[in-house]
Amino acid sequence: MNRETLYINNEAQVKSLEKKIDDLYNIIEKFIAEKQSIGDWMNEELTMNITGLGKTKLYELRNTGKVRSSSLTERKLFYRRSDLERLLNKNQK
């Protein structure tokens, strides 16, 4: 790959490039999220990343019936995005 040094002296150009980078980042994030979900169902890793909750807390929420889960294999759990949204709305202050 050919590397060149790029000098940008115009603030508007810098802002434009930053916006393009942010847009690209959002596209990549959306693509990754789509690969980790099936419809309303998200895999456990994506669920943990989005909510900041760990496996233990998700287990507790499953066992108390606050969120539903399903699996395709014994090790691959999925959670409904709508259950998490409902729980957030219920806990809203």
C-alpha cells in the first residue's frame, strides 16, 4: 500500500473528514450489530455490550422472568431487544 502524508490546512476540510469518519464508523457498527442479531433477537455478547451488564446479571434477569432468552445451541444465548427496551422504560425515573 502506498502511503502519503496528507496536510489539511482548512478547518472545514477537517470537520468534513471527521464527519465522514464518524459516518463510516456508524455504518460499521450497524453492520456488526446486524451480524450479531436475528430480527429482535441479539446474541449475548451484543446484549452485554449494549447494556453494560455482565453474564451474571443477564442470568438473574432471565431467571426472574424480566427478559426472555432463547438459544440455537446450548452455548449461544439470544435476548429480545424489545424486552430490554421494556425493562428500561419500566425503570425510567
